Amino acid sequence: MSEDLDARAADAQTSDRARSLLDIGARIFAEKGYEATSMRDISSAAGVSKALLYHHFASKEDIYARISFSATEKLYSFVEERIPAEGSAAEKVRAFMVAATTFFSDHRSAWIAASNAFWSDPDRHRLETRIARRRQFERRLRDLIREGVENGEFNAVDPAMAGRLILSGINWMHRWYDPEKGLTAEEIVNQYADILLGGLHKR
Amino acid sequence: MSEDLDARAADAQTSDRARSLLDIGARIFAEKGYEATSMRDISSAAGVSKALLYHHFASKEDIYARISFSATEKLYSFVEERIPAEGSAAEKVRAFMVAATTFFSDHRSAWIAASNAFWSDPDRHRLETRIARRRQFERRLRDLIREGVENGEFNAVDPAMAGRLILSGINWMHRWYDPEKGLTAEEIVNQYADILLGGLHKR
């Protein structure tokens, strides 16, 4: 194996390790809250030394910010792939809602982390990128609502306001939703969509 | 003045002072976040010594929990007084939404504090009382929705789920709403109510 390949293999290994530490960190942060979580909690849960944890990450804040960043980065493309190219605006808005909820539910810990500390990141550039991605995500939903208003499917609502209402339902879910009991996240968001799209749709 | 009256006058003064410190605390917590706020920040903003602040409150966590407690205690009666005894379920649900939003907007700092640290309070009894009040508030909304389902005004939605969707819109507002620009909180919640009640109402 050439030195170059060795280096690449080492890199890949490092980033697997880092990814696994981030997953564990996300779970601990979601369980205990940001403030109550220490670097020691994360290293213990991962079964590694604190020194190794500090080798990968500068601080607790750094871990938290990376978790949030990664979740926001993936969200947009995950949702985009699930919006049908053809169909009514109502179908597209519902697909957006179901996809976003599925993503948040599948990445529950990371999402709670991202949601609780949205504005804090020691890396200014990373924070700005994350805010830009989030805006892109929100804009996509507004555009779908505007499509429905313009083609006469929906009432003449303000797309920005209707979009915020829809996202509130999805964003707030992690505050009360228990994946262990009751309806699935997808069933819940479909009930939300019935009410919201019923309200948007022209009579 | 009798000794008894002296003592009561001193008590009243103390609690005025404590209330004013809590108001200032709420503002600082809302501006800086819980973690970044120190007892020194609060005492500086209030123009009092740290010793005086500690005379009234055991810790930063104690101040935060008292702010949340007081906001939750007042919320229920504020909203209850604004729900009309007569009228359609839709009118009552809208009145609930407008009242809750007005309350949150008028007590913005306290509400952000309560929302961000809902589950933490060093005083277990106070925390339980707060959770009970919050449940009472949520149950009131569900009962209004159930009234509309039972009298045939609304579609056969699950009142718990519809209630959560409505509260999500209201609860999430503090994350993006800027009282300095754009629509008022009351205008926004009326747009939300148009969509949500449109979706609940039988066609």
C-alpha cells in the first residue's frame, strides 16, 4: 500500500470514528441536555478516553455544533428528493411535510441538538452555512405554497406565514412526540397535513 | 405603625424588589440565553450588588425557574377569562389562540425562559405544579376542539392532535417573531386561525 493510500485509509478510519463519536454525542445531548452533558459523559458512553475525544473535537460546543451542522446539511437534499415533480401543490406540500418529519424522526437526537442551539456555533462560517441551508429549506416550502396560491388550488394566504405555521407543527414535534408509543411520526404529520391542507384549499 | 404592619410593609417591599429582579432576569436570559447569563449580569443590569441578588434568590437556576413558574401560573387564568361563554367552537378556539399569543407576546422574555427550560427546576414541587398548570391549559384547548367535533362544526379530528398542532404554531412563534417589525402577534395568530379553523371546519 502506498503512503498516500495509507494516509487515505487513516483518514477514512478517523472520520468513521469521529462520526460514531458524533452519533453518541447526539444521543447524550438529547438525553441530558446541552448544559448537563460533559466531555467525560460522551467519552464514557463511547468507551474511549477523554484524550481521544479531544483529539477529534476541540470542545463540547464543537461537537454540538458539528451535530447540528451535519443534520441541517442532509435535511435539504433528503426532502428535495421526496417532492414529486408532477402533481398538485397540495401533494407536494404533503410530501415536503412527510419527508421533513421522517428526517427529524430518523435523526431525532441530532435534530433536538440542532433545534436547541440553533444560533450558537464557535465556527462562524459553519454557522452561516447552516443558516443559509435552513433558509433554503424554508424557501422551498414557501415556493410550493405560492405555487398553490397562483394556480388557484389554495386560498390567497401569505406563503411565508402559512409556511411558518406548517414548520411549527413539524419543529415542535420533538418536544412531545414519543417514538416508543402511540402513532408514528408519519401518521401524525399526515393528520397535521389533513387539517393544514384542508385550511389552505379553496372551498 | 404596629410591628405587624412594619413586617408586612417590609414583606411587600421585598416582593416588589424580587419581582423587579425577576423581570430584569427574564430580559437578560432571553437576550443572552440561560447558559451565557451570570448572576453578575443580572445584578449589574438591576444596579444592585450580587449579595443582594443572592439574598433574594438561591441561584441562577432558582431565578430562571421562578420566572417560568410565574408565567405558567398566570397564563391559564389570562386565557380562560378571554374565552367567550357563548358562541361557536370556532369562535372559542380562536379566542383561546389570540389570548395565548397575546400573553406570550406581552411576557416574551418569561415565555422564552419557560419554553427553553421547561423540565428543569431545582424545586420539585414547583416543577410539578407548573406541569399540572400547563396540562390544564392544553386540556382546555382540547375540550374546545372536542366541543366542535361533537356539535358537528368540525371534522372528526383527534382533539389531542389538533390541539398540539394549534399550540405548535403559538409555541414556536417566539423563535422567529420580531415585535419590532412586520405584523403584530395578534395579526399573525389570526392568519394561523384562518388556516387551522378552515381545516377543522366541515365543508
